[in-house]
Amino acid sequence: MIELDLQTGLYLLAAVVTGIILGWFIRSWSSRRNLDRAGDQWQQQYDQVDLENASLASSLEEYQAAVHDQSQVATKTQAQIDSLVEKLNTLSGKVLTVSAERDQLKEKLSGIMALVSAGRQHMEEQKSEIARVNEFYKGQLDTAAGQQTELQREIDHANSENESLRNLLMSTKSEHEAVSNLLSTTQSRLKVLDEVEQRAISLEAEIAELRDVTKLDNASAMFGLAAPGGEPDDLTEIVGIGKVFEATLHDLGVYHYRQIAAFGPAEIAQINAELKEFKGRIEHDDWIGQAKELHFRKYEDIDR
């Protein structure tokens, strides 16, 4: 019984060992098939990757060619940019030069405008002075209009000269405004204004001569009165005449503004001789012009 069990055990052990061997062989055969199958799959993947590498290599060559073309384009573009930068720098220099010239022109224009403004102001002052003189002499000439026919003719002549002077002033003003932006032309127009001023002075002298003619018939206006004709005027109101000069004028028979306003070259020479070291004050301080204005203010207000 024991031998039977031992033999059975051996059979069973042999069967187990045989089963293990068969299982190992079967497993090895299955593993080899799996490995062969995996190898085929890996070969397929390798072939596919090789194809993709070839495609990528072709794409890389195309990309390198495109990069080369782009590099050439970039080089040309950079050259164009450098050329443009150089042109820009040149233009910047020209812009700076133009800006400097513009500033210089602005300075010149400011100087010209200042001269034009001064000329206009001078012209307005001359017009105002002429208007004032016209108003003064208009009253004087209106008073003497009925005295002498010859005087009326001279007054008409003076009015004609005055109208001519106004026309000349208007013409000068138009020319002056037309060339306000040119310095040289402005200076020439200023010279014209100076000539107009001289004409105004000449006109004033002519009117003064007319007034002298009118006053020659009036004994109270003669130079060297023995006594004042009525209340004497305050001669110290004239700038340049103090108490001492007033006493000197009284000694010479000069008591009224109208006498000084009617001074001619002979009277001026005589007064200068009396003033001695102060001679020339009549012309310097314009005693005659001041006397005319004071006479006009005082006696025109009384007439009104």
C-alpha cells in the first residue's frame, strides 16, 4: 500500500513537472510570438518615423531656403532703412536751418513792425497836431475873414495847401501800410513822413505870416508897446519864461501872448540880443507855438 502511494506520488510529481515544463514552453512560445508581433509593430513605427524624418528634412530645407530669401530681403530692407535714416538726418539738418532762418525772419519782421508802429504813431501825432493847428487858425482866419480881400485870398491859398497836405498824408499812409513788411521801404516812407512834417511846419509858418499880416493892422499887437493893451497876460505860463525873462519882455514892451505869437525874424533877433547868454531860448522852448496855444485857450474861451 505504501509502495502504491509512493508510485502514485511519483506519477503525480512527474505529471506536475511535465505540466510545469509544458507550461513554460507554452509561455515561452507565446512570449516569442508577442515579441515578434511587437518587433513588427516597432519596425512599422520605425519606417513611419523614417518617412516623417525625410519629410521633415525636406520641409527643413524648404524652410532654410525661405529663411535665406527672407535674410536677403531683410538685408535689402536694412539698406533701405539706412538710406532713409540718412535722408532723415539730412532733412533734419535742413529743418534746423530753415527754423533758424525763420527765427531770423521773425526778428526782422518784429523790427519792421516796430518801425511801422512808430511811423504810424508819428503820423497820428502829426495828424493830431495839424488838426489842432487847423482848429486854431480856423478861428483866427474866420475872425479876419471880413477885413481884407487880399487876406481872404491868402487864407484860401492856405486852405488849399492844407488840403494838399491832407491828401499827401493819406497817400503816405496808404504807401506806408502797403510796404509794412519791408524794412528798406518802411524807412523810405518814414522819410516821406519827415517831409510831410516839414511841409506842416512850412504851412504853420505861412499861416503865422498870414496872422502877422492880420495883426499888423491892430496897433495892440505891435512889438514894443508903451503900455499893455488891457490886462497883461501871464507870460510865465510859457515854458522857458520865468519872472526875470518876463521883466525883460515887459521892458521891451511885450505884454501879451499875441505879441510873442506874432514874432518874426527881426523880433526874435532883438529878443535874443537882450537875452544875451540865454539867446536861442525862443526857438529851443518854442515860445511862439506856446504863445499861440495859450492865446487860443484864453481868448477863445472868453469869446465862447
